[in-house]
Amino acid sequence: MLQQILHDMYIDPELLAELSDVQKHILFYKMREEQLRRWREREAWEALAQFEGLRPPKVKRASDKHIQWLLGADGEVWVWVMGEGPGDKPYEEISEELIAERARLQAQREAEEL
């Protein structure tokens, strides 16, 4: 039974519920040992396969994610500060509008609940 559990790395929940805490600890310890044994075996096999040329070495690829900054006329990174651009509303006005909108939605939700 233990060999089957270690092979499948699965134990039926009903069977697990019947085990005492000590038995559970022993079982989980054995399962962890089996995981480590499999991992070491796989690592050794991959190293041997790579050494014998059966498998190319693992190559870490560079990430294809990147950032490209927008540059201003002066060649420096372009920065826009909310509320300071031409035609922008001041920050205080924007925040007041957001607060008023949230309050309106909250009042509407409360009215619907009644």
C-alpha cells in the first residue's frame, strides 16, 4: 500500500483521515523523500544526457519585454504632471469630482437597497 502511495504520490482523503498524526507525519516524510529521490534522479539523468550530447544545454533566453521611454524635444525623458499641462484640470478639481461621483454612486446603491 505504501509503495502504491509513493508511486502515485497520492493518498485517498478517506484513508488519510483514518491515519493518526504520527502516521501522517511518517507518510509525508516518506513522500518528501520520494520527491527528492526523483528530483535527484532526473537531475543526474539530465546532466548525463547533456554531457553525452543527447540534449543541448539549457539556455536562458533574454526577456523580450522592454520599455522605451518617450523623449521630449530636449532629448530627455518626457514627463507629464497631471493638472499642470495646458487644458488640464487642477488636481484638486479632479479629486473633488471623483469623490463626488463615488458619493453619488454610494447614495444610489443605498437608495436601491431601500
